[in-house]
Amino acid sequence: MEERLYDLIFICMPATPEEEITRLIGVLEQAVADKGARLEKIEKWGARKMAYRVSKQREGYYVYMALRSGQGEVIKELERRLRVADPVIKYMTVRLDEEIKRQQKLVGRRERRAKRRPRKPAGASAAPGAGSTQGTGTVPGAGPGAPASAPAAPAALPDEQTPPTS
């Protein structure tokens, strides 16, 4: 079975001592090792303001973990441990490899579509009206090679007004 990539973020109460958060991270690391998964990264983001209240709290201590696993049992175990941990007020696990696969599939589709679609020559788009059939009509009664319209007559000039002479 292929390895899956997960992001796990959990939020602890803001008043939780640093030692207790470190101990909780150690318990989670041990659970990951027991299940045969790998921790890629652990980051303590610290106390941050939350977008909305969670358990009557406006702030929380954020911890981020990135891990790889070939089985979903690891995630179930981590979420179970986070659920029963007193300092944890919220957690979320996101499977990233599905999103990466989806993005790669979209890129492949775009490339195949681009190969099917003929490319326009660079000079054709620069010339206005090139390749266009608009305005190629003929004047009635004119021959087949006649221009679309007769040349315009020069615009009438206003009468020159001369100042009165005295």
C-alpha cells in the first residue's frame, strides 16, 4: 500500500504549561512510532488568536504535525488520544495526498487539451482583422476583386469666414 501524507493541527488551552504540551507531543510521537508511521515535521506555532470562540476561549496554543503513513489506523489512534487529552480543545487531520493527486490530474488534463488544440501563429494575432471575414463584403455592381467600400469623399470644409474690412 502506498504511503499517505497527513497534516494534523491541534489547539490546546492558552493557559496550558509548555511542559504539558511537550509531554502530549511526546505521547503522539510514540503512538506514531508504534504504528509504523513517520513524523515529517513538528512545529509549535504558539499562542494565537482564533477566528471564533472555541470552548469559551478566544486564544489557543497551536501545534502542527506532518506525517506519512501507509494505514489509517495511525490517524484513528492520534485522534482518539487528542479527543481524551484535557488541554486539547480542537484538532483537525487533513489527508494531503488526495489533493496532490487531484492537482496532478488537472495539470495532465490541461496538457492533453493543449496538445489537441492547434496553436495560432504569433503573427496572426498581431495584425488587426487578419483571418477575419468581417468587412470583406463587396459593393453591389462591382467586380469580384473590388474593395469592400468606395473611397470616401473628402469631408466638406466649412466656409471660410473673412473678417470684415473697414
